[in-house]
Amino acid sequence: MKLSMLDQMRVWAAVTGLVLVLWFFVSLYIGIKSSPTLPMLVSAIGGFELFLYAQDLWLKRKGTNG
């Protein structure tokens, strides 16, 4: 399966976000104080993914109605 450059970027963003979330919760469970930038990184990647998902929905709707 051949992915476009944007799709590859989305896959890497999703994988990176999941790894960072896992890192955050593991450090929280173990009791290690994590960096304050870690939740900001996770939310930034999540916001990027939400934006692209909403854009896909909008473009699909626009394509079927117009």
C-alpha cells in the first residue's frame, strides 16, 4: 500500500503521539516526575491530528454536495 507524503506524516504523528502518551502515563505510574513540556507535546500532536481529521470530513462533505 503506497501512502502519500501527508498520510505518512499523519502516521508518524499518530505513532509519536501514542509513544509520548505511553511515556507520560508510565512515568506517572512509576512516580517519576515528567517534564512539563510532555503534555504540551501530546496536546499539540493531538490538535494536529484533530485538525486533519476535521479537514478530511469537511472535504468529503464538500465533495459530495458540490
